[in-house]
Amino acid sequence: MGKTLSIARSELILGGQKSGKSRRAEVLAQDWLAQSASHRAVMVATAQPWDEEIRQRISRHQADRAQRLPGMTTVEEPLKLAEAIQTHSQRDTLIVVDCLTLWLTNCLMPTDAPLSTDTAASTTPSTPQEFMKNQPQALIQQGRVALLLEAIKQAPGPLVLVGNEIGLGVIPMGREVRAFVDALGLLNQSLAAVCQRVTLMAAGLPLSLKEPA
């Protein structure tokens, strides 16, 4: 990624773990900041410090990002992603959202939600449709996705959205995990439809799936 990258109105970057997706987003932000002294960059981070390992990972990412991109501001927003984009998006401001997978997890499995005591097999969702229908959080998430898609379409400044592609491996054993993989796949499809550019990262290399018309 030595050369300057072109910046689309909106770019969805997908990939597996350590595929280089966050690094590409940072390079795009770096190039944006270098284009003009009036340009700004905002990172919307969706991770929540569930445990000590996640807290350490967040701290490490913050320290690394501060060294690589001292001009980037970080905003933590685990749930209200559309509102964060609406608040911070300006013509001179590039927004990086990292990452959409954790955001979906926060929406569907909030840490403060009570655990269900009903263990009957008949209540366990076996399809993404049931997963979305049977969970109150899922209904809220559907509304949040609609708001997010509209915020992406209406954003005055460039957006870079980072998410995971987790549907390429073995089919998970658990019903809930399979339903989450399907829900994430549907989210990625919806985002890809509204984003101007879609990039798949593998081994640090970008594969263009969709380019601006």
C-alpha cells in the first residue's frame, strides 16, 4: 500500500482476522489527511471492554493508532452508529467505522441483556429469520441497520466501513452461531449495496469487488 489510494464516497472493507482491513482503512485516512490541512479524520470504534483481554487489545490498538495517525480523533460508540455518522460526518471529514461485526454483536447480544431461562430446544432459532424474529434485540437491530444504511447514503463526507467476512470457513455447529453468521452475511450484503466501493482483504492485499460507477 505504498501508493496513494483513491478515496470513494463510501467504502466497505471486508476480510478475515489480520487480513489487513483495518490497516487499509488507516491508510485511506492517512491519505485523506495528507490531501489538505483542512481535512479531518474520525475513528468510530464499536468495541466494548468485555474482559481484560479485550481491554488490553483496545489499549494496544489505541496506542498503535496514535503513533501511526496522530491526526485522527477517536469516538467510542458501540450501538448508535447511524447517529455517530450523522453527528461527525462533514464534507472535510473522513469517518472510519471499525468494526461492523462488533457493532452487530453489540446489537444482538448486549452485555446488559438478561439471560434466557428457557432452554427448550423448540425455542432455539435455527434460521436467520427466526433469529431476527424471536429476539427483541434483533428487532431493534433491524431498525438500526435501516438507520445506518440511510446515514451512509446521506453522509456529506467520505466513509470507510470495516467488517469481517466470516462465512468462508466451516459451517458452525451451534444454531445461534450459524444464525449470527447468516445475519452478518445479510448485513454485509445490505452495506455492499449502498457503498460506492467494496474491497475484500486477504494477506494484506486488496481485491476490488465493486468500484465507483
